[in-house]
Amino acid sequence: MKSLRILLVLNEAPLPFGHALGRWYSVLLRGLVERGHQVTAYAPCANPDDHQRIRELFATPAFDLRLYPFPERHSVLGKLRTLRRPFSYMIHPDLRRDLRAELDRGCDILHLEGIWSGWLGEGCDPSKIVLNFHSLYDIDQAGQADLGWRHRIDRALRRRAEHYLLKSFDTLLTLTPRLKKGVGAIAPRTPVHVVPLGLDAEQYPFIPTESRPRRPNISLIGSMNWYPSYSAAVRLLTRLLPAIRAKLPEVRAFIVGWHARAALRPFLSMPGVEVLENVPNARPFFENSSLLLYAPERGSGMKVKVLEAFAYGVPVVTTSEGVEGIPAQDGIHAGVSDEDTGLAERALGLLKDLARQESQRRAARSLVEERCHPRVVLDGVERCYEDMLNRRRKQAA
């Protein structure tokens, strides 16, 4: 397609091995520029040490990437803004000002990543905006325990804001058919394009068979301030691991992720369990894993750590929600079950059968290379842009 002027707002820094969404953003930003589009990108970056690395990865003049700190969120003004616009505190005033200046100069597409980036689209031409939402509170909050009046107010504010933003623009982009179906009840007349997360498998060296651990090590890797990962960790430690150890006592478990020790404090003294948080690089923990056991109770969207395990060649046992957005088949690409008994059985079967591990991890690598390849994903993003332009032309005719 022809070169477009694109303003791209990211809600994480585009680091290939930073936070989970940073991997997708790295693929998206680089891919759009390599396809000839004129892109100005805006991203928060909380860690000053990452600035230089990002500048090297996305050097000028090829890339126009502007980084901003996270604003102070504990001020009275910040709290009032959060009540009116939940999570808008993450948007630095300088980012908002700079984006507005570029919008005044004109663009073809304003691409907003993450539901709360939608606040930046207020007052703009909705036909030029595409909002990519990665999960849905309507799905994620269903069935969660009532933790009191503050929790109820927070849930109500999030849900109202999410519905408002999803109804505000002429085009939506999301990761999975399940999310598209979910938003159909909120904004039934809005076109929704489904494009999976992009993952550059070349950045994930496939672990050689001879380098894999000899002892049975189960890992769970994920941010513990995200409910799906936290619920998966609690399920592993309280239900799945005891069932597995009843038949394979020598199994060790490793929980790795942002804020893991703080979130899982009651479990830190469990024998044979190691909990590590805020590690700079998760790759060594994938390499030390016999399998990744990631079984969230509930959580919409694609699970980056499952995709990364596929890419590295770590066998995976998970739920149907764990493989949302990618057509992994039980027994071929992963062990997939929604029941505790089925999850434990699949984990034990893999831990005791090296040939099965080899078969599944190679099939999973091929699947993620096929479905999440940057070329496939960028093609889908450009189809979304082309649809937006075609609808604008029809409206103008």
C-alpha cells in the first residue's frame, strides 16, 4: 500500500525483551517503518537506563520515537483525573501536548495501542483513529470475588470507561476472535479487525535438546500484577503442584515475574519452590524449564509468555484461555485442559516422556512462526488501515 503518515501511541516502551507488550511494539514500530510509512511514535519509558538501549534500537533518522516518563500519580489532581478518566494518569502531559501538535499538522492514521491510550483520541476525527484493545474487563472481571465497596467502585469505573472508549472511534483492532465477539455487545456497529500479536521468532533461539534440564523443573513466568498470571501462580502452588508431586516428588517449581515475591508472599517458604521477581531477562528461566505450566483461572487476550515458551521450545501445559488467539491443539502443540486433573495429567505425561516433549515443542515453534510472524501481522495491520481509508473515501464521495 502507499506510504501513510502514522502517529503511533504505545503504552509500553518498544523493547524486544522488556515488558510483554514491548515485544509486540518493537515488531509493530519497526515493521511499519520498514514498509515505508512515515511514523512518529510516542511511548512511556519508566526506566531511564532503558533510554539509551531504545535509542540504539530505533536510531534517528530512520525512526522518530519520542519517550516520556510516567507522570506523578499520587497528586490530588492526578487522583481527580483518574476518577474522571481511569488510567489517564499514565499519559504524560508532554506526550499529550506533542501529539496534539502533530495532529494539527495532519496525519492519515492515529494508531492507539491499549485501551487507555484511547483518552488521547478525544476531540480528534474518529474516522482517522484505530484503537487496539488487548483484553476486555467484561470478560476478565466476570466471576471475580467481591472484595468490598472500593473494589466494586473501581470495577464500575473501569467498565464504564472501557465501554465509552470502545464506542468512541470508527475502527477497532484486537488480538483474538473472542475479543471481537466480546466487543460486539458493546459497540455492535463498529468494524473490528483481528490481528494477533507479532513475535519475531528469530529473537528467540530454539533451545537445543542437549541443553535442556535433566531434572523435572516446572516454571510459571509472568507479571504478578496482572490477574491471569497471578491466578495461574496461585492455582499452580495450591492445587496443581501438590497433585503432580504426589506422583513425581522430585519436581521443582520456579515462579518468575514482576512483583512476584510481593504478590505471592504466603508461598515463599514452600519447599522446592523458588519465587523471583523483577528479573532483567527471563530467558535463563525458560532455558531451565522442563515445561511451562500456565493455567489462568480467567483472562482474555493472547498470553505472551505462552507464545515465548513456544518460540524458545519449552513444552507448555495450559488452559484454553492460555492459548487464546493461536490454534494450538491438545497433545500436538501443547497440553491443553481447563480442569485441574487434566492439567496435572498432561504435566506428568510430559515430564516423564522426553520424546513427547520434543514433538510438542517443535510443533509449537512452527505454529508461532506461522501465525505470529511479523510479515503476517503487519499485513493484517495494513489491511485495517486500508479499510479505514476506503471508508473515508466513500464518506467523502
